[in-house]
Amino acid sequence: MEQEGPRPGYPAQDGWAKLRAPDGSMKLEFQWDERYVPPTWPTTGGEQQMMMHLDIEVDDLEEGVAWAIAAGARVAEHQPQHDVRVMLDPAGHPFCLFAVPG
């Protein structure tokens, strides 16, 4: 992961986190926003909606949940499926962990 920032005159948390494919063909960039409002989960009318959603396949669902919690995520209160775990990252963005039965 590469980090850039903060920009001159901005708070220390300003900047970007960047993930790049080794061959440079793809990248994901995450930028700090001073007006950020965490999304609600589940979706609620009139409230901030999710801005992205990632589905992440794990070998074992409970081990994946433990890994995500250790990395700073939390389990969302609302869980619509028994075989998927909706997690919230430290900034409140929902993402899902799932395991394909083997």
C-alpha cells in the first residue's frame, strides 16, 4: 500500500491510501474527506447511503470475521443472510464476507 498526503494546509488525516496491482494495470485509491458522514446499514431513507460495497471470499467464515475484527472492522447489527457476514470498516462502510462451501 502506498500513502500520499497530507496536502499543505490540510489536517494530518488528509491524503490517500493507494493499492496497485504489481503490473500497474489496476489500482484502488481511498481519499480522506473532511465532510464524510458514515453510511447507514441497512439503508435508511434520508440518510447517507453506502458509497461502495465489497464482497470478499474467505476460506472459513468465522475465521474471516475474526481477521476483519482484528483489522479494525466490526460485525454489523443487521445480518440479512445466515451464510454471509456484513461487516463495517472503521469508517462505517459495509462489506460482506462469504465462504463458498467446499
